[in-house]
Amino acid sequence: MLYSKFLKMHIQTSMQYRFNTIFIGLTQAIINIGEVLSVYILFSQFKSVQGYGFYECLLMMGIIYTVFATAECFARGYDEFHKLIKSGEFDRMLIRPVNIHYQILGSKIELTKLTRVILGIILVIIALIHLNITWNILKILVLISTFICGFLIITGLFIISATISIFTIEQFEFVNIFTNGAKEIAYYPINIYAKWMTRIFTYIIPVACFNYLPLSYLLEIGNIPMWLCAISPLLGMLFIIPCIIIFNLCLKKYKSTGT
Amino acid sequence: MASIIDFTDICKTFKVPLRAKGKFSMFKNFFARKYKTIEALKNITFKVDEGDIVGYIGPNGAGKSTTIKIMSGILTPTSGNCVINGSVPWKNRREFVKNIGVVFGQRSQLWWDVPVIDSFELLRDIYKIPREEFDKTLELLNDALNLDDLLNRPLRQLSLGQKMKCELAGSLLHHPKILFLDEPTIGLDAITKLAVRDFIKFINKKWNTTIILTTHDMNDIEALTNKIILIGKGQILYQGSFENIKNQYSSSKTIVVEFAKDYDDIHLDGYETISHEKRFATLKNLPSKQFHPKEFVNEITRSYDIVDFQVTSLSVDEVLAKLYKEYEIVER
């Protein structure tokens, strides 16, 4: 399959700079561990934030780390789309008889982000051990779909950022408010924030769908109907569809750069 | 013969933001940006027959790359029709690009850090080339370009010339009907240049591939093309054979004459004396006067005693520079 060839090429490239790859991978994980520690210290002072304890937050952090790093690893092409345009690589993609999204996904696979994915999964496991959850098949399915939903939403945000670079060529820093903002905000169950913020990150950018909504379902808490919490990750996944449609429409306006 | 490329009245305009200056210019630029419309291409019309090698020339910024990008389906023109190989490039892009190959002289299509052969293998998957056909094509390209030692080395270790050879091979693996070459000989040494030229000719003969070539090297044009299209400021100024245009300008000759003794004044009907110093003089034929060596010798020996003379005509580069100036298409 073509994608496995792309993957093989990226692995080969990182193997050329083995030390660098390992070093970057480790530093990235260490930064995240620092963040986890700061949250831990916070909770050792306050015990709970709006009824949520440390392990609820740890679960949220684990999920956002995992999905964000997975998106950064496999959907890096959208995240750094301005580079593809500037280097002319995107022009090159347009003359290949392969779907453009497939090529963008294959163009950049950032393997150093995998350390963050592993860290995220470890955090999730630690949190789940400490949280008092009565497991059943449905809950496992909701948990799995939460990860998929998170990955698709972050990727959708990257696609929006890429869409803007079609016009600006440069990366538009304003978009970072949404990509990095969504990431930072999702360290905690987002219903602890001000109402308007919770609303933005529920209805416009549906971060809630891989955040407090599935968490409510797993813990069986809160006053939102349980069935809605259960299907929320599935609803969140739909976010990527308009993102792709908008990208495809804007692509028609693509101007390319000089030689 | 049917034309493989048919360009009719293609126009392309770009909107470029004007940068406001002065106080608060940053805010003005951000919130109320004004745009200027630039006409990159104006009513470009031409036809190319199958198996032709066409030189697409013009000064920097004339619109060459824009045309190539429209022809390869990367850009959509503002107006006009374009049929290439029976289809419109920007519609049904994925089907269309199977039959074209593109080499941008200053950009690589191969992977920097992996052996060249792996990049080729990736291209094989991208174009879904059957293994047997791929091996056969690769063997052919290998023989023609001597790639043997290069294929197993990462691209970054290759010289510019070696890279260009690999780029050319890479763009031909899928046996395209049309090949676009954007400055294929830029920065190459003399030997590699010749090798690249020979290869372009070879592929054109072997596969009857139609080749569109942009270049600033007039020797490329002379050696390869059977038709040129001259473009300036987004308009076509000339299309036809290069010989025509060359003859038109090369009729002007410069003759350096060495005389047997000093003359006070050199005067010859139909010729202009450009410089005269002691026993040497430089003459130039007037536009009305056709230069014939025999006639010239007869005429000059009638009045003067000469030892030697040397005739030079304009080089192809000078012809082109003259042409650019005449059409006033050089950016100042």
C-alpha cells in the first residue's frame, strides 16, 4: 500500500538522524511530564476543582496528550501546510495522480511525537486504575471512540489552519488560539470554565466530545442525559467533514508561489 | 497531425496586496488591505504538435512558470480554453496528470535522505506502474543516463548534475506523453549539459514524447527545439522556428580588418566604420546591405590594401537580448 511506503520513507529518514530523533522524542515527553507534575502540585493543595479530582484531570490530560500527539505525528502535513506550499512540495503533489489528502498525510509523519503518545496512554491507564469505574462493553467502546474523536477534531483544526495558509502562504498565528488553545483547555474537564468558554468548546469546536461528556458517561455523573454523553464522541467526529469540504473548496483558489 | 496542446486565449490575473506605508501601516495592512491586479498572462494562444520539442523563452517574470503551472493543472486560468492530450488540465486532475511529467530545475521531486531507488519505488506506487514495465523503463533510463552508481546513494550525496539526471529519470518512469522541463540545465557543467541535452533528444525520438522546455540557455534552444515561443510581459511575441528569428538578426555582421599600412580615413559604401585605430578598423554592414564575403573582399581591396579580416555575427544570446530590448520586455 502507498501509505506504508510513505511510512517506510519517513522511518528511513529518521534513522539517518537517529540520535536527533531519539533526543527530540525524549525532550518532548519530558516537557509533558513537567506539566503533569504542575497539575499534581495544584491538586495537592486544593484536592478538587469543581468536584473533579486529580485522576479525572489526569485522564483528561492523558487523552489530550495522546490524541494531540497522534495528530501531530500523522496529520503533520496539515499542521505545517505553509511549509509544503513555500517549498513547492504542494505543487508537486498536484501533479501526482493520487488523492491530495492522502498525499498530505503521507508527506509528513513526525515519529518523534510517538513518545508523547506513549506517555499519554500511560497517563490514561494510571488514571483509569485509580478512578472508580464499573466497566462494561459500552464504556470500553465509548473510551475507544473518544480517542478517535479527539484525533479527528485536532486534525480538523489542523485542516482549518492549512486552509487559511492556502491564502496567506504564511502560517496564520491566530489559528493557534484554537489549536493550542483547544489543547491547553482540555487538560481539565472543560465544564469547570466560564459558561461562554464551555459553550464555544462544545458547540463550535467540539472539544467537549472527547473531554467532559465521555468522562461524565464513564463516571456516571452530571446532569446531561447519559445517552447523549455516550454518543458525543461519535457526534464530535463529524467535525472533520466540514473542515475537509472547506479545504477542498478553497483549494480551487490556490495560487501557487513563484519558481 | 493533431495538436497535443491547444491553448486558446488563456488569461491569468493575480491579486497582489498593496502594502500601505506610513503611520499605522501594520493595522491598515491587516484590516483594510488594498489589492492590485496583475495580468500575468494575456490572451496566450498556441498549439503544439505531438512529438515536438518546444522552447518556451522569455525574460524572468514573463509568465513562463505560470504557463507551465496551468499546463500541468496546478493553476486554473482566469479565462480561456486549454485542451491538453484531449482533456482540460484543471478538470479531472488526477486522470490528466498520469500522462505528464514535470521537472522543476530548482526543486526536487525525490526524497533528500533516502537512496534514489527508494524514491523511484515510491513513484512506482504513486503511478501504479506494473513491476515489469517499471524494470524495463528503469533499465532504459539507466542505460541512457548512466545511473548505476547513483541509484543506491541518498539524494543529498549527489552533485547537482547527478541530481538532475535522477530527476529526469524520475519524471519519466511512468512513460508520460508530455514532459515539462523548467530550466533543466540550470547550473550544470558543460559535460552534464551535453549529456542532458542528448538524453532529451533521445527520449523524444524513442517515445515520441512532446517536450516543453523553458530555459535561459540559448544553446539548449538551438540544440533541441524545433519551435520556440517567445513570451514577454504575459504576451506571446513570437512563435515559430528559431532559425527564422536568428537569420533576421544575424544578417548584421561585424568585420575587423587589418590593413597593410595606415590610412587616414576608411570609407566603404554600405558599411559603417565603428572604430579606426592605426592599421585596424571595425566595420559593420548597414541594415540595407546584405553581407557577402566575396563581394566585401572585392570592394575593400579596390581602395585599400588589406592583410587580414575577421567576420563575426551576433551570438544567439545577443540575438535574444536584442529581441527582448526591441519588444521592451526586459524588467527595469
